[in-house]
Amino acid sequence: MIWRKHASRILVSAGPEVKIHLIAVGRRMPDWVEKGVTEYQRRMPAEAALRITEIAPGRRGKRLDIPRIVRDEGEKILAAIPSDSQVVALDVRGKMLSTPALARWMDDWLHAGRDVALLVGGPDGLSDAVRDRAERRWSLSSLTFPHPLVRILVAEQLYRAWSILKHHPYHRE
């Protein structure tokens, strides 16, 4: 068992520490995005630390070659995945989850003891190679969200899922 001090309370963890890597296309996020993501990163315990890896987006100019841009972004995403990580692609065609269902996924992640890589593509989506590499696909919604907002939504939902697992009062049904 692992004991961790978190704020003013002691948490007991059933398994090893797992890093959750949010690997997302996009750089230089607006201040409100940085603040939002940082707030939820701060709240996450060491047993499920949230790390952000930013991937430089492909150049989009007058003569767009979208398939090439998506392929190049995909190669950078794949190169950023830590070895032996469980891979989850955020994809509109993925599985829509309730927050309790996400908590069950997180419970699986924590007990498996492998890091997790959550992959977010650029404005034109993920490459086929990235989708093929994913063990699971997760759809946040059938709505379209701006990519900066996706980072905050994912960070908040991860914290909420963790709070369900730990019977923390943050999540209410």
C-alpha cells in the first residue's frame, strides 16, 4: 500500500502511481486554459498525476494539404507516447462515457499500473495511425468543442472520476 499526504489529509492508494499523459496538438494556449488545466492538475493525487504534452500543430497556409498535416501531427503524437502506456484516443467516433464509467476506466488504469496516454488531435482530427494505435477511443460528446476547451474538460473529468473512486464529495449524483 502507498501512503500519500494530499493537502491536509492522508490518502491510501491500492496500487502503484500512474501518470496520465494528455498529449494534445496545439501550443500557446490562452491564459484561461492554462489556469483551468493547472487547477485540475494540482488537485490530482500523485497516484494519478496528470501531465500535459503539447504537440506543435502543422502549418496551415494557402495551399493546404490536410492529409499530410494530419499524418505529420499523428507521427509527432505517436512519438510522444511513453513506452508501455495504455493509449486512449479522444475521437468523436469513440465511446461516449458517463462520469461513473470513466471512473471505472480510471480504476482499471490505476490497478494495471501502466501509464495512460490520452491523445487529442488538431483541428482536423487524428490520423488513422493514431486511431489504430489506441486501445480505446473516447468521445467527449457529439458536440464540437474548441481544442483548448477539451483540455479543461478532460482534466476536470479525470479529477471527477478520481473523486468518485475515493468517495470524495466533489462529485454528486
